Amino acid sequence: MQSQNPLIADFVKLANSAAGTFAGMTREARESARERAKEAFGGMDFVTREEFDAVKTMASKAREENEKLAARVAALEAKHS
């Protein structure tokens, strides 16, 4: 048979309230840190993955074109000499 000691019941209620409060504080701290990180990183100029890939493709094409033109110049110089 379970005894209904009011002191123990009050302690259990207090412990449950403290656990709920602690969980709420943890959630609030996490959300606050996430917001501060967004604000900190928001001012920086980061590029998206799509923009990075587009510039990488453009640089690759430009490099290939440069190599072709260098070969043509070398061939013309050899022919001219």
C-alpha cells in the first residue's frame, strides 16, 4: 500500500517542475544561440553551392580556352620563325 506523505508529494511536484523548467531553459538557450549564429554569419558574404559550381565551371572553360589559345600562338610563332 502506498502512503500519501504530503512532503514527498510536494518534493515530487517540485522535482517535476524543475525538470520542466530546465528543459525549457535548454531549449531557449539553444534557440538563442542559433539566432546569434545566424546574425553573425548573416553579415558575411558566403556563396551558395550553385554559385560556386557555376564559377568553377566558368574557370575550367576559361582555362581550357587559354590552353588552346596558347597552343595556337605557339604554332603561329613556330610557323613565323
